[in-house]
Amino acid sequence: MSRRAALRALAALAGVLLLGAAAAQTPQDDRVVFPAGVQQGALVIGKVPPGSRVEYAGRTLRVTGYGSVALGIGRDAQGPAQVKVTRPDGREETVAIRIDPRDWPLQRVDGVPPATVDPPPAIAERIRREQAQVSAQRSRDDDRADFAQRFVQPVEGRISGRFGRARVYNGRPGSPHSGMDIAAPTGTAVRAPAGGIVTFAAPDLYLTGGTVLLDHGHGISSNFLHLSRLDVRVGDRVEQGQVIGAVGATGRATGPHLHWGMNWFDVRIDPQLVLERAP
């Protein structure tokens, strides 16, 4: 065989292999993949064909260029969660995700400053105003996929409070716990559990003390409360493991600890489940 003929044969074989590989990839690229079931408080990450339209709970979800999509399941959500996917070619599919209920034990917290449990009108207005400022930052829907990282715990220590537990403060019923409390000495470094953009940073909110919000994209965010020191400012880009502040006991706290909360927009999700999520 001449050299030219051999080159033509190799080119033809390469073309066949490329076509075969493309054909083999097509079914996988066309799949819609979500977990069959999740627990209340879960972060759900699914896979759809790139360019699809995904709708859940009245919201059109942002889809990454490679087809990943994220949503959150609330503490009290009842299943199944219905996710509607419209592929680029117009075909529609609705995925039903089973929601497994959880047991929410009661936790009593005593020794809290009385003014933080039953605040006078002026303080109550300050609390409302500060919480509105924080909530406003949770409406962001940035086109970043930091949420897809394998999250790490922001500080090592004893887990002193778990997500979702009904709480009684000084004998008075309060809202369910919205995050994960980690007991650690004042001044212990708090590190970003995943990359993101700082969207809120304030040293002295009435209830939450030193407070930082870190946006991970697609509506997923983390909040870090009761900090004794803030090492970041609004607009900063931080990477996983970067120090963002220090553990403290500011705001409504009975001792030094980090409160780490997570949200999908206004839906509270459980950081512990995010840590346990399979890669």
C-alpha cells in the first residue's frame, strides 16, 4: 500500500471511530438524571441535556453549560418534588423526586439574653430591618457553579446544634434551627466550605452578630453567624479553604460557636446533608 493510501485509510478509520464515539455519547448526553429520593433539607443536583429548560416550584432554574442544575428541598417539604424538564428539541419530561420525612427533636436553649427572645419594639424593628437586608442577598442567581464543589466543614469542633430542630429559648418556643452549630474557641479560623462571592458582611447584627454571606451560584449560599472577626468584604471572591473570619459569641449566643447555614434562595437547606452528599 502506498503512503498516500495508508494515510487515507487511517483518516477513514479515525472518522469511523469519532462517529462511533459521538453516537455512544448521545444517549448519555440526552439523559435526565435526578436522585430517586432525598431527605427534607437536601440540596439536589441533577443533570439534564445542556440547553434544557428546567422548572421547579414556580421557578425556572439556571442550567450550567454542561447540564448541571441545583435546587433545594425545604425542612417541611412534602413529596414528591416535581421537576419539569424541556429538552432543547422540545421534548418534555417531569421527574418526581421522593421526599423522605425526618424526625425533628426538640432542643431547649437556656441562658439567652432576654431582649433577644422578646425584644422591645425598637429592637424588633432593627431585627426586621437587618434580616431583610440579609434576605435580599439570597435572591441572587449568579452564573457560577461553585455549588458543584465537594463542600468541606468550615471549622472543626463539636456539633452543638443541628438543622431543623424545633427550639425553645428560655422556655419560649422559637423558630426551628436554620443551620448547623459547631462549638469552637473564640478566634478559631472559619474557612470557606466552597468557593464563592461575599454578598453581605456586617460585624454587629442584633441577633446574629458578626455575619457573612457567601454566594455559591445558582441560588445556593452559605451564611456564617456569631463571628468575632470578619476577614472579607462585600464583593470579595474567596476560594474553598480561605479564611473568612473567626468564631465568636456575638449576637444571640450562649457561648462561642459558628452557626453555618445554607439556602437555596429563600429555602433553608441542611449543611450536614451537603457535606454528606456523594461526589
